[in-house]
Amino acid sequence: MILVTGGAGFIGSNFVLDWLACRDEPVVNLDLLTYAGNLGNLVSLRGDSRHVFVQGDVCDAALVRRLLVEYRPRAVVHLAAETHVDRSIQDAAAFVRTNVTGTYVLLEAVRDYWQALGATEREAFRFHHVSTDEVYGSLGPEDAPFTEHHPYQPNSPYSASKAASDHLVRAWHHTYGLPVVTTNCSNNYGPYHFPEKLIPLAIVNALAGKPLPVYGDGLNVRDWLYVKDHCAALRLVLERGRVGQTYNIGGWNEKTNLEIVRTICRLLDELRPDAAGPHERLITFVADRPGHDRRYAIDASKVERELGWRPAETFETGIRKTVQWYLDHPEWVAQVQSGAYRQWIATQYGRVGPA
Ligand code: NAD
Ligand code: DAU
């Protein structure tokens, strides 16, 4: 059995669903169910005894220790985090708590558990820390993509908290020998993506005839990866990644934000035409994100060379599947757009104002 943290979030729920579709190994899923966690993502697992859901906090040392003793996982895949950069700019407290303290609590509990295992289980055990390319900072237009050796230069409260967690994981390996692997991935997109992030926000706003807010000049660049390709990479790294190593994961797929939003508009024009006119009419430039990183790009050659991973989706196939998924799941979209969601949208976009 494996213990997954944050398995009710966007990547976590995709990971749990893919894991149980590909493997017959049970999952204990520890998730606090913050605004970003949604058991609705996992309804297809109802009645499946291979999935044990526990609502709880990674900062709760007693709970984490109890779960380790009770379920005796052979690996921990740590995804739980606060993840939205704009929220971290408004208030970083939860980011420091969950991303830094939560990772520390987990590492300490896992260290004690791991040290008490028998020799064979100790040898096989893995702590897989799921992190982000944002820890490397921002690239200029001509800079080479981030390799695993790029210096850490986090610029937002979110990326600083993730960088801190990466450093803790590295130190627990170096000092205590804990068998860790860390992955740093670029921007994911796909099913169950909470509509505070650019791609799902653009889709749900366009469907509702609302403005599509683009920060600054819209020319910031991100590398986009379909979430199921990330999940496949996580499975491979957990299985065959070298202990103590980090692996960068990305789609070799750099796009400006404006290209992303325009692509979504064109797909919706085709799949759900709007009598009022092309969806691009809704694009609205708004004030920039403070400290907005200009460009991220990932050099994924290490994970490709060592583990034979390649993304299965191109951006064209992945974004079409994603838009279609949102069209096919209006009830999921309605359910996540609760009062708390509406309050966030009002606060964030009321505050940023026009460009
Ligand atoms: P998400 O915000 O969609 O989900 C996070 C999940 O963690 C939620 O289910 C939430 O309830 C849970 N959680 C939050 N605080 C918790 C706590 N204290 N205890 C237990 N559970 C808690 O995030 P995501 O986009 O799925 O990202 C998952 C991981 O992948 C994060 O570590 C993130 O930094 C990393 N990552 C994300 C991306 C991306 O593009 N989304 C890219 C690279 C890396
Ligand atoms: O790079 C990996 C990271 O990708 C993850 O670690 C983060 O958890 C995840 O949230 C994501 O961070 P970004 O800040 O890149 O994602 P977001 O969707 O918030 O923004 C993508 C780009 O779009 C970014 O340049 C900001 C811009 N943007 C975003 C929003 C929400 C807009 O122009 N308008 C918007 O309304």
C-alpha cells in the first residue's frame, strides 16, 4: 500500500485514479479537504476497498504517525500543499504552515517509521516529494530551460515555501539517509483543475460569457503538461527513480498566456459556439501579478534518458480533451463554484482592476 497526501486535489485525484487504474496496490489518501480538495473528484472510487480516504492535516503529527503504523505503506507520495500563487501573495500564512511545516512533520514521522522497518522494507521504502519548476525562479527569453542543477531562486511566497520544502526533503536524505526522490514539474492542466488557475478559469468564464482576465501584457511564458502525463512520470520515478535524485518533468511546450487563452477561445468557438460572437471578445487585460515570473521552461531530458518517460499528449490533443471534459461536466463546475469560490473571484479580480 502507498500513502498519498493531497489526493483530493487536482493532481492528487488524477494520480489516485490513474494509480488504481494501472496498479492493484491500495492507497491511503490523507487530505484536509481545503477549498481545493474535492471528494467529488473521486466518486468513481466509491465502494472500492483499495481506496481509503482520511480527512486530516499533514501538520497533525499524531495522525500521520498513526496512519503510518496502521497502514504500513511502502511509499509516501507527498502532494498536499497550498498551490495558488495569487493566494500566496494575498496571505502566505497557510503556505508556510502546510508547505513548510507540513512537510517537516511528515518527514519526521516518516523517518521514525522508516527507521523501525526491517532491512528489506527499509531498502525498498520511498518518500516521493512532488514539487514545482517555480523554485528555479524566472528565465529570460533566450535562457536555456531549467535543468536539475539550476540554482534555486524562488520569487513568490508560494515558490519560496515549496523551495523550503524541497530543501527539507534533501536534508532528510543527506543527514538521515531517508530514501527520497523529488520531482519538479511545470504547469499541469486537465480534468478536475480548480477554476482559480488560468486554464480552467478561462474555460468556465468563457462558457459563462464573463471576462477572461489576462495579467499584464499576456506574454508571460509557461511550460504546460497534461496532468495524466505528469501522473505517469510520478509512477515511473517512484518505481525506478534513483534515491536522493531530483527529476524535472515538463511538456517541452512553452506558450504565452495569451496563446493559451486564444486557443481555448478557438476550441470553444468550434465546440460550443456563442451567438454573441467569438469568445476572444471576452479577453480582458488586467493589472499584472506582483513579482510575476516572466518565463518557465523545463529541460526534461534526465527523466526521459534515465526512465524512458515521454508525454503522451501534445498540447493540441491535451487542451482539446480538457475543454471537452469541462463541457461534459457542468455539474462538477457548478459544485466547485461555491460561495467561497465566488468570494475569491470577487476579491482577486476586484482588487487587480483593469490594466
Ligand atoms: P491543489 O491545490 O489542487 O490540491 C492540493 C490538495 O492538498 C487539496 O486536496 C487540499 O485539500 C490538500 N491540502 C492542502 N493543505 C493540506 C494539509 N494541511 N493537509 C492535508 N491536505 C492538504 O494542488 P495541485 O495543483 O494538485 O498540486 C499538487 C502538488 O503538485 C503540490 O505540491 C504542488 O506544489 C505540486 N505541483 C503542482 C503543479 C500544477 O500545475 N498544479 C505543477 C507542479 C507541481
Ligand atoms: O509551474 C508550476 C506551477 O504552475 C505550480 O507549481 C502552481 O501550483 C500552479 O498554480 C501553477 O502556477 P502559475 O502561477 O503558473 O499558474 P496560474 O494558472 O495561476 O497562472 C498561469 C499564468 O497565467 C501565470 O503567468 C499568471 C497568468 N494568469 C493567471 C490567472 C489566474 C493570468 O494571466 N490571469 C489569471 O486570471
